[in-house]
Amino acid sequence: MVASGVFAGAFTRDWAVAREDREGVTFGAALDSIGYRGPESCGRHPLSAFFELHIEQGPILEAEEKEVGIVTGVQGMRWYEVTVTGESAHTGATPMRLRKNALLGAARLVERINAIAERHKPDALGAVGLMEVRPNSRNVVPGEVRFSVDLRHISDAKLDAMEAMLGEACARLGRESGLTFDVQLATSYPTVQFHPDCVSAVRKATQSLGYKHIDIVSGAGHDACYINRVAPTAMIFVPCEGGISHNEIENAKPEDLAAGCDVLLSAIVERAAS
């Protein structure tokens, strides 16, 4: 979503091209390496509307046996980088009472993160998807653990409450364990409501084509989130097997993809004629 963010003015071009991956390769260098850094200024040409077709990336459409999801908006997302600091120590020579085990503190916080999401159900989500343990040796008590936290909700106010609970959990665990918990907000995406006229065009197209459908809120971020700031926008979802995405076994049926393309074309024609 970096490129769409630049297009919509959420990020500057210089900031975007300086982003680095985990191997230290910048976004600009990656574009240069494949010849995709074009001469035109990003965002120069206006859009009258924007429609994005995507697999759902979740299991709802498949479970409900629906062919099309009419996406009304996107839930808010906040990503954090947490560092838990203790002391590295030999597992055989350091008594349990004298240890400051950063991994143990991290594990307890992971459990709290799950509890925070449970406290705000049914629309809250919370997960830890990345963890780095240092020094990552079989006979050393970990002295530092870094990991990601992903909190999501359809309400920005609820996300505020979840963020506050995350901070409280870190403070409490720090007092109890003698460990240091540092939490940094890495990325924040506010909730998004798509343009009612574009959503209506998708709904009209879906109904006229006779596809089974439901309204749905996206659980993942998409380019449409940023383009929505500068042009009327909507999205169309189609089912994917098991809700699996960003994975080698990601799969969508050809007939479901065709249904999505039918709706996309009809919605574009409807919008262009309005």
C-alpha cells in the first residue's frame, strides 16, 4: 500500500523510496532493479472513481456460500513493534529465581494480547505474527525479544481502548517481572467507509447479474483504503478456499473470479453512465 499511499498524498515520494526491507533493500532500489520507477509523478492524473476486485482473504464468503462480497469499508488496523529486555544467562548455571527471561515476559504479553481482543469481541482482532529471540541459543536464557503486535477493529474508539490496555499490560508485566517493555506504534490505518455511490453501483451490478451476495467489511488493508481519500471508491470480494492468502496454496475457483470480473465491469459501466 506504499504506492497507493503516495498517490493519495498519505506519504511523500522520498519517504516511500527510502523504505527498507529486512535485508536493507530500499523500495526505490527495488523499483530500479526491475525498471518500474517511471518518470511520471505519482498521483498526477485524477481518477473519477476507483473499483478494486480482490479475493476476500478470509473464510466468510465461503462459509456463507456467497459468490460476491459487497465491501462497505475496511476495519482500522494498528501495528506495533515491541521489545522486551531482560538479561541473557546460562540455562544451566543461573537459578530460576535470578533470571530475567525476556521470552517468558513476551509469552505472557502474547497471552494478554489475545485476551484484549477477546474483551472487545466480536469485532476485535489481535495477534502476534513475528518474533525474534536473542541470542536464540538452546542453552541461553533469552535476554531480548522483539515482536510485532497487530490490533484491529471496525471502531477507531475501540482501537484506542485496546491500545490503552496493551500499554497497561506492558506496565504491569514490567513491574511484576523486572523486565523492560518498550512499545512503538509502527503503522496506523484508520477505519474506512467506501463511497456510497460506488458501493451502490457494486450492489446494483451484483443484484442484476443474480449472484448470491452479502455486505462485508474488509479485514485486510488494500490500495482502495488510500485511493478512497482522493476518489470515490469501492471494493468487490470473491471467495478463496479456506480464506488462505499470501500463501503458495492460495486458491480461488475460476467461476468465482469470473463472477467478480462480471460485477467489476458492470459497476464501472454503471458509474461511468451516472
